[in-house]
Amino acid sequence: MFITTTTYRVRYSDTDQMGVVYYGNYPRFYEIGRSEMIRDLGYTYKELEETGVFMPVASVHAKYQKPIYYDELITIETALKKMPQARMVFFHTIYNEKHEVVHTAEVTLVFLDAVSNRPVRVPQYMLEALEKMTDLEQN
């Protein structure tokens, strides 16, 4: 398993009138976690896209367990459990300041060729970076 953590201070613009994070903002938190995980592998989304590979979201399964409030410092934990092939499944757990689990999500992204818009396998350089840093299960 490969796990990274990122902290984020909830902004007023993230919340609704009651000071609770609006449900539609959670996917942005996932994106923050995924972007930082890819950065921890030594790359950025921008560099990935410059090689001609896009990673759109194919599915999201989310569970809202407790509210997150304005000005809370949350921790976004992002995990990979299996080596990617043509898709990459991220497991996100969000903790509040008391380190209580407040939200979980499973997000699947697919690798697409930027020109043909057809599925492709994970780029070799990303596989090599994952192999060096993890003990992920092979598919």
C-alpha cells in the first residue's frame, strides 16, 4: 500500500450558510490528495499531461460520516492498494482536527491518450516510481 497525507485549512468559500463544508466540494479535496500523491512520486499532473496522458475521473463512491466545519484543519489521506493498469483507484480518508474519520471515498481514474481519447496503460515511468516506493499488490 502507498499512502500520502496532505493538510488543508477549510475556507469560508468551502462551506454553506451553516459553516459546514458543502457536499459538492469534497471532490476538490480528493483532487488535492491525488495531486500531492503524484507529486510524492516525483511527477505532477501537468507533466503527465505533457506526455500525452490524461486521467479523467470514471467513478466516485463517497460516504459522508461527520460534518467538516469552516476553519478546521483537515487531513486528507490518499492510498493506493493495487498497481494501476488502465485505471487507478484511490482511497481517500478525511480526518478532522480530532483525528476522527469524517469522510471516505473511492475514486477511479482512467488513463487516456490525449490525442485519440482512448484508454491506455499506466505510463511506464509511473509504474517504476510506484515500484520503488511501495509494496502494492499486483493486479
